[in-house]
Amino acid sequence: MPPPSSGIDAVRELAPRCDDITRGAVTPGRVFPFFKPTFTVDTNLYPAAGAYYWVMQERMPDHAGSKKWDSLLHYLGPDTTVKNPSTGAAWSSDDSRKVVCPSTWSKHPADPIVGSTDCDEYAPASTHESGGFPGGINQVTDGSKCAKLYTDWAFNGVGDGSTSFGLFADTRTATNGPTGSERCGQAAIDSAQNQGAFSKFQPSVWRLLDKDGFFVDTPGFNHCSGTTTTCTWRKV
């Protein structure tokens, strides 16, 4: 596919890109690739997942996905040229996920009221910024190198003793919690929130191809000033 061109460099950002290879798209279509879309997490429905993504955007050295820090995530598309050396197939989000959230992952215990929890990785496995993506800016050898967090009922011996829920540092290995230098996140998040937070992320609707950039917004936490103090979720 030739690169898009408007014929005039000064207005190249107005040049459309056409494709007929976007997985899930019904018909060929076009986009303006210089426009970077934003995926908004419904933090009213998924506050724990949203809190986790916001914290990682603030703490990760590259602030992956943050509009505040003007730091894009880049989609890992099925058209990627990066290969899985074991299979020869295109590197996939499942490949990245297995690095950060392997089957041997040990979840932090939480009060039964929280329900089941899953390993949730950030940056998302479907991006080049994932800790599992080979050669990426945040590549790690395994999930032990990631910042470890978990959700729990604040009355369960942690937090302020209230009846609310919170996001806490997993100090089982890192006694003082994450340092802020970690290139990825590995968190025990309520299963429904983990699975639902990105359920409406539809790359085919945006016609995203490999390496296309986008932001992730977490509106219930945009009022927070930073991670050095406790910040309370707001309904929006």
C-alpha cells in the first residue's frame, strides 16, 4: 500500500488513507491517519480498571496512552511484520499477554466481597507499548519486572478502613511497592472490570492498522493531581 499523499507537504495531514484489510470491517474505507483517536474507559462502570490505567499512565516512564502527557499507544495489528519466533506467525496480543500475565501468575488475595480477579496488564497487550512486545520501548523479560497492584475492599486491613474499594500496592515482593520506574503493570483486577473495560475498543471501526496511535482516557480520575496522594473516583 503506498503512503498517503495530498500532493502538498504543508497539508499532508489532510491526506486520507484507504484500506480493505482491516479485520472486522465490512467494506473498504478511509481514515485521516494524522488524527489520533481516543478510547474512553467507562469509569462509571469500571472504576477499578480505570484507576489502574490512570495510575500506570502517571507512573510509567513513557506515560503510555496519556493525553495529559501527550503519549500515544500504538495498536498491534494483525498486519504487523513482527513474528513469533516459535511459530512464525504474526506476533499477537496473546503472545504479549503471556509474557506479562503468564499462567504462573500469583494473584494477591482480596476480601471475598471483591469476587474473582484476573491479571490485567498495562500497557494493553494489543499495543506496541506492552511489556510483552518484542523490541518495544517497554519490553520486559517477564511480569515480575512490572509494577504490581491489586484491588480490595478498603476495610480489609488496608486503606482507610471505610466501606469503599481501592487500588493498592502489592508488597509481597517489592516491600515498598512500585518504584515508578517499572515499564509495565500487572494487577489483580475484578474479573468483570478487567474483561469489560476494553470490551468496546473496536480497532476495525477506527480502521486501525499496525502502529496507528491512539490515547486512552479515564474521565473518573482526570481531576486527580498525581499519585503521591490518595485520589477518590468521581462519577462523570
